[in-house]
Amino acid sequence: MSTKPSIGYWDNRGKAQSIRYLLKYAGVDFNDKRYEKAHKDIWFTAKPNLGLDFPNIPYYMDGDIKLSQSVAIMRYLARKHGLVARDDPTLARQEMVEQQLEDMFMGFMMTLKNTVDNDAKWKDYCAGTLKQQLTLLVKFLGDKQWLTGQLAYVDFLAYEILDAMRAYVPPVVDECLAIKQYLDRFEALPPIKAYRSSSEFMSWPMAGIPFKRQFWV
């Protein structure tokens, strides 16, 4: 029986990808269990038998540690691997930007799904709400390399969220020079660069959505 930690998620990047990045950065060898959406019954059969308090995916298991909820997993791993803020004021800002990123991404994905037949509404969102949110994120980042000064778990969350946005609306993200430079810095981290160049890395699908929007603002 394997003694390596395990992540379980669908066969896409989604909410598990930032966890994968963090583990790769920390040099942790882990099992990456991917449940095929085409065969959901495999997951639903396994779901009640994994010993999780709140059975769901993504999950993380390492010995007696059995966690669900992606942000809870990220926080746990951040503490374990020293990727968390070290003082109360920075912790507060870290938690604030964590929630802002989650809200941004939820709004982005909901709008993406709900405007499939409404190109005008999608473009309005990208030109308005999304641009405003990115502007605020750039202001929060300021002249720092990372969101809270030192590399922390929120940067792994931010990278995956911003990379997903870039996949759907490249100009909106890339025209923010500070965001582009931030993404480049993350990709240049040696463990991340090696992982993204390996056969383990999947570039698509980002979040279980099998289509790309082919129109930009």
C-alpha cells in the first residue's frame, strides 16, 4: 500500500491544480488520482468509503490526515511547508486576498457558463467587472513580487485562477503588465517550470468546461 499523500479530483485542473502546484513546489511526491467525468460512477462509489468527514473532491490524504475543501487543504499544506504569512497583519491581508480570489473566480466561471448564448453580456463582463477586479489586484500587489510579500499559498491560488482567465480572455489579462509579470515569475520558479514541462502536467481542461470562448474584448 502506498505511503505517499494522495489528491483526488476530476480529470481536469479545476480546484485541485493549485494544490498540485504547491506540492510540486514543496518537493512532495504524491498520487494524483483523477476521476474521469465520463465515468462519474467510479467516484460516487468510492466517495462514502474514503473516511472523509465531508466527502467531496478535491480531497487530500496523508496517513491519518484526510481533508476535503480545497482552501482548507491549501491552508494545511501552507502551514506544513512554510508557505504562509508570519505575522497577524500579513495573515489578515493573506486571508482577505484569498477570499477575493475565490470570489473573482466564482464570478468568472458563473458568467462564462451563463453567457454561452450571449456574447455581448460576456464581453461587457470582461471589459467591466473583470478589468476592475484585475486593476484592484494589481494595486494590492503593488511593487511586491508576491501578494503578501513572500511566496505563500495565495500565490498558488492566484496563479491558477489568473491562468484560467488568461486561457479564456488572453488580451484582458495580458494587457495588465503587472499581472503578466506576476504569472511569468511564478512559471519561472524551478519546481513549477519543471512540473509544467513534464508529462504529469495537463494544460487543459482548466475547470471541467469543455469549450473555449473564441471572442475577445
